[in-house]
Amino acid sequence: MNITIVGTGYVGLVTGTCFANAGNDVTCLDVDTSKIERLSKGESPFYEPGLSEMMTKCIEDDRLRFTNATTEAYEHPDVIFICVGTPTGANGECDLRHVFGVAGDIASCTPESRTPLVVVKSTVPVGTTHKVAELLPERMAIANNPEFLREGNAIEDFRRPDRVVCGVNSDDARNTLTQLYTPFVGEGRELLFFDISSSEMVKYASNAMLACKISFINEIASLCERNGANIDAVRTGMCSDNRIGTSFFRPGIGYGGSCFPKDTLAVMEMGEEANAPCLVNTAVHELNLRQRKWFAERIINHFQGDVNGKRIAMWGLAFKPRTDDVRDAPSIDIAKTLIEHGAEVVGFDPEAAGNFSTEVPSVDIANNMYTAATQADALVVCTEWPEFGTCSLSKLQSLLNEPLIFDGRNIFSEDAMASAGFTYYSVGRPTVTQSSSTTAKQ
């Protein structure tokens, strides 16, 4: 099948590459000429495990190409996927100019002999896909197909999805999408067809629910700390109930990235517009902001409110491991708060250091985790990269000015911290102090 992908951001590039890898002929369109040149060489503009290798293979097999020419992109597609960004304004409203602009280009640049299915894959408010349809010629069918890719695991998510959601209003659209997604579904992985509005809402409802679970467990963790309970035990007991499950119930410093914050705000905005305020989502958003503020204040409070001149090492700058994405990462707010209070922050991340420097240029970047910790007055863990949890604690202790760790992702066990002689703060668990560490060693 001939496929055109409009937009080579995270969703567009992963989608186009995976479709090409499945044997389709894919053209990716983007207005950024320099980006197109890099993509044509198989260079992904962001870090996603395995993506560059798959791109290179598909390019060499002549199934994946990149262009900034609309006439070339719209010359002979069977399906066009709109995958452009929908950034959020200050009030939470999605900016849909790029989506509608692409719809206009499709209408004016696609030959009259072509009748492609136009699929809106960008995350858009309910009703947007129908508005896109109004801008297209009647000969073109329309559909909605939200994405559920996890950064750091996107290729596997696309190739073996939990489910594929499609919003359609014609048999032609349903048949085309069935043909396109058949290689990726089956064996318990469902291809679901809904009306278009319901399909659009599934995306928001799903991300809002996951964000809710994160804020909920962080709220319970806060209660655990203040009441002498341990969130690990509470979580184990709670999640043993099959109705609750374990997914996304891990305490930490909150969610970030390009999806959960944006989609939660969008749900809140939709609620305001519909005169049906979304109170749960509002609380989820506020709790998430509170969590990162609380964690930064915890660091400052340890030093009796004075971190001026303190050197703070920060491990993990991306909003999650296996990505270089720092959009709305908790590490940004925490670093900025520490710097505003006079601290010197030195950070390390296996992939996200360059992007983080753009957001917080005053943070020094180390070339490895141990260099970052050298002569630091405290270590702060913001992202749970696997290598952090397996570091040498004895080496780490020898490098720090004092054995002090603030673990925002609970990657270390309390027993290990006590045995190694650290003062250790985590989320929802009792603080390990120097006295308890000494006792543990005896």
C-alpha cells in the first residue's frame, strides 16, 4: 500500500518506519529541509531504541523515503496520515493550525484522480476529525486513528499493540485500515472500530486515566510518609487486588513528557468548554505539579533552607528512561528551583543531556554518572535509568562530599542504603539516616 506520512516528529517517524518495515511503500513529508536530509541518511532526530537501524534498512530497501515537496508526497497515496504537532496553549487549548493547514494542502495538492483515505493520527480534541473532513474533497474518506506509543518502547508498541483504535464513518475506511493493520493485530491484540468522536476521546481518556494513577499513588505515598507507613508495603497490598493491578502505580516525582501533561490539560479545557468541569483531571494536574515542588523543597529543607553554594548532582534528565525527551520533565523544575536558591547543579543523562542543556543552560553536564557525583554535596535521582540502580555504592560514597541521596524514583532499597552508610530520602518510605545506617552496619 502507498502511504504518505505528514510530519516526522515522534509519532510520524515511528509510524512511517514501522509501516515501511511491514512491506508498505512510505513517503514522509516535512517542511524542514535540514531535517529531511538527516532522515534520508537514516538519522533519527531523537533517541528511540532501534529506530535508526530500522529506518536505514527500510531506506536501503527503497520502502521509506523523505521529502519536503508536497506534490511528490501527495502524488499517489492510498492513505495519508496526519501526524503533525498539536501544541498546548497556556489555557490548555490545542493549537490545531498545523492539522488544518495539512488538510488544506491535501485538498489542493492531491491529483483529482486520487481518492486517498485521510487519517488523523495527531492527538486532537473531539470534533476535530470532522472539521478536517470539511476541508477535504468529497471523494476522500476520513478516519481517526490515535496513537498509544510509549517513548523508549515505541517500535514494539507499534508492532505488537495492546489494541489499535480506529474511528470511521464508512466501509471503505474500515476496509482500508483493516488491510493496513492486519499484520500487527491478532493473538489477543484487537483492532477496534468506533465512531470518530469516540475514537478521539479514547486517546484522552486513556492518558488521563494513566496520569490519574500516577498522581493517586503519589498522594498515597505522601500520606505514608506522614503516618509512618511504607508505600512499598501499601502498594503490594493494594495491587494484589486484581481489580486494581500494578501498572503505573509506582511512586515518584510525577509524570512528564509530551502526552500526559498536554492531554490532561486538554481534558480540563474540553470540560470548561462543555460546562462540565473535569474535577478529577484538575486534581491530577495539580498533584503532579505539587509533587515536583515538594521534592525540590525537601532537598532545600535538608540543608536548613540554605543550598547557596552547594553542589548538587542530578542523575537522569529525561522525563523517563530510554528516551532523550525532556519535555515537561520534573528534572527541569527541580533543577531550576535549586539554582534559584543558589545551588550549583551538575547533571548526567545517558541520552538527554543535550536537550536538557537547551532548557536549563546553567546546569553543568558531566560525561558520566560518577563524574557528576564527584565532590557533590548531594545526589538527586530524577530518572530511573537501569545503570543508576546498579552503580557501585562504595565508589559513589567515596566521590560525594557527604553520603546523601534524594531518590525521586525509589531505585535503591532502604536496606542497601542503610548498609552502605547513606542518608537516604525516597518517596513514601521512611528516611534512612546516618544513625540508622550505623545501626544497620552493626
